[in-house]
Amino acid sequence: MKNFFSLTLTSFIFSSVLWILWHFLDSHAFFLAGKGGYFYLPHAARLLCIVYFGYRAIPGVYLGELAGPYLIAPDVYAFSTLIPSFISVISVAFAIALLNSLGLTLGHTRSSPLNKRNYKHIFLITFISAGFNALVVNLYLSRNNLSFSNAITDIEQVYRFFIGDILGTVIVFIFLATLLLPLLRQARIQ
């Protein structure tokens, strides 16, 4: 239970920090204001936490997805985000389950087709989960006549979700790889 609590807390903090950073860039950065849909950083929290911590990270990521819109910036969404946030978080688990059903299990060894030390599996899961998230969340929004302010749910919004999830994950992944690479090199030397 202690491990579950620490994973949930870590996932919640990582997701919340990325949501706060994304919201700040989307609303206050001069050249990025209003363009946050094209680089949605919180998808990286969903993806990285679930890939590296497993399914036990889902509650923390989900709570982080809700903390942003409800606590930090309640004026961002004009509708309840309970179900769309759940669909977004589950999209990563769906991508991993789809790969597992195709025989591409996420392994721990170098001989595994997808292993946790290889960045390629992160990009494959990113593309699958971004597509699932874009299609299903926007289907839910359109079926329930919900949309973002001054927008309609159409192919452009699906495209923006898809591209935003991919670019957001790539940005965070490159940032973390650049930040952590010197630390990993130093750990190998010692």
C-alpha cells in the first residue's frame, strides 16, 4: 500500500505540474497564448507515468487531470471534465493493452520488442494513445453537445488533440532526456 500511495502521489504531482506549466504557457506566454492545444504537455504525464509506473499510476494521473481544471483554473472548461479526463487517461492504458494483444508486450530486457530503456516504445504508445484520445474524447463531446468555448467539435479539433498530445509528449520527453542524461552518465561512471 505504501508503494501505491507514493506512485499515486508522484503521478499526481507530475501531472499537476505539467498541467500548471501548460496552462501558464497557453495563457501568459506572448507567442504561445491561445495555442496550447497544439502542445498539450499533460499527455506526457499520462503516458510516462503509466508506462513506467504501471496501471497503479492511473488514480494519480486522473486526479492530476482533474486538479488543473477544477482547482487551478476553473474557468478553462465550460463543462464537466470527469468523463473526458478519464477517457484521456485510459487512452494510454488502451494503447498498451492493444500492443500487448498484438504480442508487443512492454518488457524489461533488451531482447523485448518494446522495453522501458528504449524511447521507441514511448513514441509508438504516444501515437496510439493520442489517436484514441482525440477520437473518443471528441466523440463524447460531440454526442453530448459539449465543446470548448467558441469552438465546435469537428475534424480540426480532433486534429488539434492528436497533434497536441504528440507534440506535448515529445517536448516533455526531450526536456527530461536532456535534463536526466548527465545524471545517468554520472551514475554509470561511479
